[in-house]
Amino acid sequence: MAQAYLDIRNLKKHYGEGEALLQVLRGIDVQLERGEICVLLGPSGSGKSTFLNMVGGLEPADSGSIVVNGTNIATLPDKKLVEYRRKELGFVFQFYNLVPDLTVQENIEVCAYLSKNPLPMKPLLESLGLYEHRHKFPHQISGGQQQRCAIGRALVKNPGLLLCDEPTGALDYKTSKEILQLMEEVNQQYGCTIVIVTHNDAIRHMAHRVLRLRDGVMAEDSVNEHVLPAMQLEW
Ligand SMILES: Nc1ncnc2c1ncn2[C@@H]1O[C@H](COP(=O)(O)OP(=O)(O)O)[C@@H](O)[C@H]1O
Ligand SMILES: [Mg+2]
């Protein structure tokens, strides 16, 4: 059988030593196919961000493998890891991480320069609903628009893998649903694989795959047979 797009085996991670030792991930196995939307649930402190950061090459694993599109990034030297992050990966954080002195369009452009085949700027700005706001600075737009801009930064590279850590965690209900709809569109339009970390259980209904972290293991790994459009989610 062909290897999955994302193939994680026996992934382990701890923090601290001795009395303060915290075994956050105790041996995680996950396989995702290209183009899947995956929602990763779990209580606060269960290791969701730790997991995502390791898949994003931002934190080293203790042991195990993380194969993305055929490359085990858990054993890559730093230089190659930077290349992986540039080429393959889009990362969206809960708190936007925009550059305050750059306009909306410039924030997205600096990320476009990192890619060999960036998406064209105008249609991207339009699908983000930011075209008419493109010359504004982050402090001049709403939280939802800032998160759209952050998603634009991740998407402009046309990444194979989009990792989102609580992308709606700081947003109201209506804006959250718009952001989730945008992710759904991006998935359908560009076929990128998306992992959304959230503690909002309702979001699971828009995913093809649902994972749940608890006590350092994947307590749930299920296929969602009845995927709902993000628009229809309620919580
Ligand atoms: N850099 C760190 N050093 C020590 N402990 C950490 C560090 N990062 C996270 N932790 C701990 O690891 C556990 C998992 O954290 P995290 O992955 O942020 O959980 P989640 O994103 O599910 O809320 C928590 O108990 C947290 O305090
Ligand atoms: Mg977290």
C-alpha cells in the first residue's frame, strides 16, 4: 500500500526532568491522506499544540517518525527543516502573528517570496475578503480580518499541508464560521491537507477525520461519514 501523505509513527515527547517530568505524547500513530481535513480535539494541556508544532518542524520529537510527503522531518538537519517549512507548510496561529508595520497585502507578499509557485495575489485577496482592505495595516482591521490575513500568509505559498492551531480561538461565533468556511473552500480549491486543532467539538462535523488526544495517546481516530458544510456547524 502507498504511504499516506502524513504518516506519524510512535511519536513521543516529554518536557522536564525527574519530579517535573511530563510525558506529553506517549507514542502517537496517525496517517492522513492528501486532501483530508482533520480536526484534532482534546482538553487544554493535552498536547495538541505540542503535536502540531512537531509536525510543523518547530519542535523536536524525542522519538518516532513524522513522514510528510515521503520525507521524515523528525530526522532532518536544520537546513532541510527550514526548506520543508518554506515549501510544504502553512502554519496558522491563534493570535494571527502579523507584522504590524506592513499592510495586509505586504504581510501576505513577504510569505509569497518564500515560495517558488505562490498563488496569484488578487484572487487570493478576493477569496479572503480582503481585497478592499489590502492597503490597511493590521490595527485598522477587525480580528476576523486579521485572522483571514494570517491564513492568507499561510496559503499564498500554496502549501501541501496547512496546520492551524486554534484558528478560531479568539473569534466570535459568526467570524469563526466564516473562517472555517474559508478553510473548507481552500481545501476544495487547492486540495491541501488541513489539520485544525480546536477544543470546540462542533468543528469535528466539517472534518473528514477526527482525532482526539487524551493522556498522551490518540483516544479517538475516526472517519466522519457525514461531513457537514462549515456553514451548517452550530455550537
Ligand atoms: N516548552 C514547554 N516546557 C514545558 N512544558 C511544556 C512546554 N510546552 C508545553 N508544555 C506542557 O505540555 C502540556 C501540553 O501542552 P500543549 O501542547 O500546549 O497543550 P494544548 O495545546 O493541548 O493545550 C501542558 O501541560 C503544557 O504545560
Ligand atoms: Mg494549544
